[in-house]
Amino acid sequence: MTAPGTAPDNDTPASTSGTPRSSRRVRHWLAGAGVTVLAAVLGITLAVRGGATPACAAPPTGNAVHKGKASFYDAGRSGGNCSFPGPPADRLYVALGASQYSGSAACGSYLEVSGPKGTVRVVVMDQCGGCGASKIDLSTEAFTKIADRSQGIAPVTYRAVVNPPLDGGLTFRMKGGASKYWFAVQVGNHGNPLRSVEAKGPSGGFRKAARQTDNYWTVEDGLGPGPYSIRVTDVYGRQATATIRMVAKQVQRSTATLAAPDAVRTPSSSPSAPPSPTVAPSPTSAETSAPVATVEALAGAAPLDNSAC
């Protein structure tokens, strides 16, 4: 995606030859004030480029229908700001503006987008730096299903897909550099936006992981060498627990799922990542007495409220 434009360099000093000294002092004061204002503007720009999450931010959830416009782009082999191993096999993905990307809270969720020609289902994979609250950026393949490419930008409506059908259970990928001293995991194939991720090592109870803007969940002082129990909760209150090992940069697949039983398809190629090496967690003596995967619905849980955004 195209990053916001960079302002031209206007730092070339103006000539002061023949200018009265008092006028020069005024000019220097104005220049100093200009630098202060410019610094403030640059600070805001850098905050946006650095992925700062707006104060009022939440991914699309529930049955709310959003009206806006869609453009298109090509992420190539990249998995976008969500740090996926790559785009989905069908290349039907979308990038959201900062408020709906919500610091990666939308990653891995699905939208149904309708345009002049039809409707398409896409996975949230990226953040769109130039998109406001009502603008989305579809993959080229997705855009051509709802409008003609010649339009460039098309009017659309879109909504969250609640409990989308998925291939298989939750996937997990430890970040490069993760160790017993620094825990960092990415959760995939969850369908609905996630509310929280908790983890525990061989000893101690569950600890809440912090969501990062690159779609990893971290525990800064680590959880030991593993294996780890990971408890995942989505915005609708469905919860699942799986066991994984410390294996960096490889996808670990589980049988745990946040979807309703009739929404789970027979595993094939994952819609949220291309084929990649997998590691099946192997039971150890510490794990044999605990279930590898469980799932339950929590009573009274409500989705994230983005009505004020």
C-alpha cells in the first residue's frame, strides 16, 4: 500500500543580506515557531505511520452494516501488517483504516463486502495508512468480484462475518526471537476478532498476554521453556484452550476452535495462510493429564462496542 506522502524539504535558508537586524530577529522568532509547529505535525505523522491506535477504535463486529468506499491494491507475497506467513490462497483479503484495524484487533476476522457487481468474503490482513473510517482497501482479486477495476474506487457496504466457517482449528506461531525469557505468539484461524489471549508455562497460572500492533501476543518476562497452554477468547465470549511448544516461526495446528461445531470444515488449505511447515504438539508427562484442546461459550459476554467510533 502507498504510504502517506512526504512533505517537500523547505529548510533552505532565505537570504538576509541588507535586512535590518530587528527584522532578522522577528524572522528568526517566526522560524523557531514554525519549527515547533512542524515538529508537532511530524510527531502526529510519525505516530500514525508507527501504527498508533486511535483513542476510539474497534474492529467491525456483530450485525452492524458499514457504508463506505473501496479501492484495491496488491500485497504480493506479504502477509500485511497482521504478520501472516502470506496472503490467503484465494487472495481475498482487505486492509482497514487505523480505527477499524484497531492495533491489530481486526486481524484474522472476516468481512462480507457488497458492491455494484456482487458480494465477496475477505479476511482482514492489513492496515491501510490512507483509509479513513469509511474506506477499505481490497485485494485486486476481491475488488473485481464487487466492481470493475476501471472504476478505481467503488461504493460498498460491509459487515462482520460472525462465526465464519473455517478449515480446521486454531493455529499458533511463535515469533522469531521468542524464548523462555520472552513469550510471543500469533493466533490464527480464529474467524472472529479476539478479545484476549492468556498463556501459562509448566508452572504457575494463566497470564494475560499483551496484544501488539503486528498481531503477536507477548508476555515480556517469558513463561519458561514450555510447553504452554494458550487460552483464547473472542469478542463474542467463545473460548478455547490448546497446548503448544516453543518452536519459532512454524505453524502449530490444534483441534481447538472458536467456531460452532457445524461451522468447522474438513481441513484443507487454510484460508488465512498459505501452506507452511507444521508442528503437531507432542504430549509430555506434564500434559497427559490435561486436555489438548477445549472450547466453551462464556455466558453474558458482549462484543467490543464500536458504536461511538
